[in-house]
Amino acid sequence: MQQFGAGLRGAGAAGGYSRAPWVLGALVCAGWAFAFPLISNLASQRAWGWSAGAGYLLAALCAALLPRGRAASSAGSGAARPIRMAVALALLGAVVVPLVLLLVLGQAQSEVFVVQQSAVRLVHTGSPYLPHPADWTGYTPYLPGMTLFGFPHLVLPAVLGDARIWFLLAFLVCLVLAWRILRGGPLAVPFAAVVASPLVALPAAVSGVDLPMIGGCILALALAGRGNAARAGVVLGLVCALKWTAWPAVPVALLLLLQVGGRRAALRGTLWTGLVGGLLVVPFAVAFPQAMLEQVVRFPLGLSTVRTPAGSPLPGHILAQLGPAGRTASLALFALSGLAVCVWLLVRPPRDARTACDRLALGVALAFLLAPAGRFGYLQLPVLLVLWPRLALRTQRPTGPPVLVASSTDDADAVDSVHARAPEYADHPTGRPDDTDRDHDTHDHDRAAAPAANAARVAPTAPTPSTAGAAARS
């Protein structure tokens, strides 16, 4: 994953792609994938491992041996043909083939069936939760909003109604929208590479239940960074109605809105978050408080009478296995880490989407590491929070026409000209308009006129006869 990240970071908007990081990254991912048939006891994960491992190996061979073609000048990415082909092979082997195969076979991790059954239960009983589940398979450790992804199962054919398709679709839409809001450059190669990486490919094929929450957190912080309080609040409300692990995103986004848009923006974001999230969660919390407390809070934390089978050898889980004292220590460290992150947020509030994503990533990473029942899969949230905004900002499109400055007078004239052409930039807190779909005809006109203007500025003045003679005499 680090090598894939290095390859992506090395790809600028105008630069090319180096083969070595992509080859090494594909080989690392292949080794990771081939480990699953050896260590996993889940049939869906073993099937993914064989398919994804083969896809990553083919991607490594393609990136290393395929002759370099012409750069994709129309996309402006400079991506070489071997890299594009390698990413396509990785995407095919790690996502498309295993997902289609598992959908046809009806194999998935248990959480997919839990979400689908919660929708069936909601339709027939009015509650997504069983009042007295006999074992862990009857628990629904999600907030009521997650049930929405189970409704296609009720009305569509078996394959099309599978919740994994809708988990993945929601995630992809959120990533694309966040990329546009962050004004990222060419999207195809970074987007496909991130989706093809084990970070996304494995959960997309076998489960995907965390993907909508991750994409929603990234989108909400991107919107908050642009000062769009209403849309950020709506997205936050939807995300917080899926899983309570998304709730740390709320204070981070509201602090960002406070820095970017002031108190009114923060209050507006709070209002929309509470309204949307409350409409989806509060009615069920009032009607079924005991079931929600037991299944949504106590069960994921390992505090219920029925223990969750989820668990990885992370520090919090190891401590919790030592007995009551270890469980208490794990919960104490969990709470202290959250308090420390809150203090840091108040002392150093985020001022843009990237720093907000970094703050949230650190907070949730500490929480997942120290929780009594944490899993390695939970760490995909902090990793994607750090990765996606950086990719978008590294390939960011220019926000204005290029200007070649010849003198201080020309510099002042150029600045005045830019402000005259785009007066709406001056009053916006981030220096950019909120509407991400603004027509670019003005910029296209400026780019067309820029070469002539630049040539006029730098063209040398022809010497007159008198000045030429004076120069010769001196």
C-alpha cells in the first residue's frame, strides 16, 4: 500500500509515472492477497485472495515489461500506457472478478446478510433489531441508517439487490464528488488505483459495510473545507446514522466550518447534522432503547454478554483478553486518547479539508487501536482519510490563467486584471467560489488570450537609431 501511495504521489498533474513504485507496490499487494488463502477461515476471503493475487502479479508484469506508449495528453495526466494497463489489470483481478464471482455464488461476510435481514425485519416488525438475539448472528451492530442499504435486496433480483453493490456505489460517488470539490486534476488513474488496492478491493468484494461511512466522512470534510455548511451537515447526518464510529467526524467538520465560514456556518452545519441524523436515529432510539444500546454500542465494544467474533491482535484487544483489569485499562486508554485528540482540536483547529482529514484520521486510528474489539479492517478509514485529499491536492487544476511577470508594474496590472475578471474570489473565505460546477468559459478565454499577452510583455523593444549609436559610442 505504501508503494502504491508513493507511485500515486509521484504523479503530478503535468509529470509522468515512474514504473518502479508501481511494480513494487503491485508485488506487495500480491503477497498480501496470497496470504488470505493461507490464513483466513472465510471462503469469501480465500476466493478474493486467489483472484486478487493473480491480478496484482499480472499488473506488476505489465508495469515492468509493457513498452511505454504515448502519454495521454488529452487527459493531461501524463500517465504512461504500461501504468494504465497495470491499474486496469489490478482492478479487474482484485475487484471485478471476485465481486462478480461471489455475487453469483451468494458468498459474503456475515455483515452483508445482517444488513439485508435488518431491512426485512424493519418492513415486517417495524424495528431493524431483534429484541432478544440468541447468538451473535442475530445482532445488528449498526445504526438504523445502515438498513437503507438492505432495501434493494427486497425489490431487486438477488445479485442486483446485494448490499455490497450499493455499499461500493455510495463509496465511489462520495470519492468522485470529494475529488471535484477539492479541485483535483485527472481522476482516472488515481481513482482506479485506490479502488484496486487491497484497502478498498477486499472489503468491496466480501463485505463493504464500512465503505459508505468512509466515503461520506471524506465528502463531508471536503464540503466543510469549502464552507458549504448545509451540504456538509446533510452528509454528516447521513453518515452518523450508519455507524457511531463516524461520530468523531462531527466536531472536526464543525470546527473546520467555524474556521472557514464563521459561527453562522458552524451553527448551520450543526443544525443540518442534527436534523438529518436525528430523523434517522432518534425514533428508533426512543422506541427500542435497550436493543440499540446492547447491539449498537455494547456489542461492538466487546461489553455485551455475547462476544463479537471480530477481533485482531491490536493493543486494545490484547489488553481486553487479560481479564477485567485489562478490559478496564483498554477502555481507559480509549477514553484518554479521545480526550487528548479533542484538546488538540481545540488548541489547533483545522483550517482546510486536508488538515481536518488528518486530525480525524489520527483520532479514529487511536480509537480503533485501543478499542477492546478492534479490527485491522477498521484502519481503512484513517488511511483513506489521509490519502484521498492529498492525491486530489497534488493533482490540483490551476485556478487561474498563467501570468508571466516582466516588471513590478506588470505584476500590479496582472493582479488588478485577475481581480477584475473574478471579483467573486475576493470575498469568499477560501478565495474560491462555492459552486464547484461553475462554467469555465471565462478561464478558457483567458487561456486563449494569455499567450498573446505574455508575448507582448516579454518582447524586446527594438532599438532606435539614436540609442544604438549612443550605445556604440559608449
